[in-house]
Amino acid sequence: MKLLTILALTFTSILAQAGPHLVFVIGEKEYGTHESLPAFFESDLKPAGYTATFITAPPEEGVRDDFSGLAKALKKADACFISARRRAPAAKDMQALKQFVADGKPLIAIRTSSHAFHLKGAPIPDGHELWEEFDPAILGGNYDGHYREEIATMSVAEEAKDHPIFKGLGKLPTSDKLYRNAPLAESTTLLLTGTIEGQAPEPTAWTNTVGDNNAKIFSTSLGQLSDFENTEFRKFIKNAIDWAVAE
């Protein structure tokens, strides 16, 4: 009996120590996040107590919209992390994601997630759904393509210099493919801008708050494979996750 009591207390202690649970939704083949995000979780998030479920849609036609298990996974999630491009999840999975945000749960979105659920006029598979308003209505962005591959100079927005997402950062993250995101929604808080020579600055990271339950949103156009090789970038994204799940 004493052994059972000790085991029960140990198990309870382990549960108490478990950190926030993240659901990663991955569905893109351009920037390698099916590789970089699991590695990022292992190197930076798992040691900090986070747990995770990965829902990854294959790149091949016919199964590229298969996010099976998403609706179930979101039921136990503390936050959702999206890296997808032009996919149409099954209706039950899409509805679960919409409800997740409506319930006030936090969401982190990187790179091509600005057009995660927009097929650009392509036919929608039977039983699947789009969320074409995801970028303007949820992320607060305004994706309109990108510039050629040129290194962008990053700057912290004046109003965000004391934001906890920048805590402990040395060098700022950068990008060699700047997205056109301006103008952002009025509800957003700009964090970073990126500038290439001869062009106006573009928002590259920001937060938003949406819905009646004030869901916390973090969005950035950064996040390609080489970005995750950078320690400062990974710290930046971890800080964003920490901010999103904080009470």
C-alpha cells in the first residue's frame, strides 16, 4: 500500500510539473517546418516543461489537406502553433480551430500562415473548409505577396521596446524574403518591421487580440528553415509562446 501511495504521489507530482501543452499544425513544403518545428520543440520548449502534439498534413496531392486528429488534439491544448500554406482542413477540424480561438485560446502563426487556409480560387475538396478571413480577422495581417530575396534590416517598433517578447534577446532575427503585410489591423501591436533598400518598412512581427474572449495572437512572417538555426530567433519565438500562454 505504501508503494502504491508513493507511485500515486509521484505521478501527481509529474502532472503538476507539466507545462503548457502546444498543438503544432504543420502543412507546408516551402520552408521545412515539418523538420524545424519538432527540432525547436526538443531543443527549446521541452526543456522548459512544454508538451506537444504535432498534426502534420503530408505535401502530396490527395492527402495535403489531411490534418486528422486536430479536433481531438485541440481539446487538451493550451495554445495552437500554425505553420501552413494554402490548405483546406476537414470541416470538423476547421470548426474546432475556429472554436479554439473563439474560446479565447492563444494562437501563434509563422511565415506562410498568413495564407494558411486560402486556396486562391482552387477547388475545395468535399467535406473540407477554408478560412479565408484568417489573416485579416484573426492574425490582423494583410498579406500581399513578397519582395525578391534580399536581406531585410529589422527594427523594433518604438511602442514595443519593453515588450516581454524581446526579453533576453541579443541580435534581432532577420529575413531574406520580406513579406508585404502593411497595413495591419488597428487592433494589433506592432513588434518588428523589416526594410529592404528602396522600399517602405513592412511589419514582420506583431500581436493581436480577437474575439469576445480576447484570444492572444502572435504572428510573424519569419520562420524559414535557416531562421530556426539561429539561437536568437528560437529565443524570440519561445518568448512569443511564453507570452501567449501567460495568464
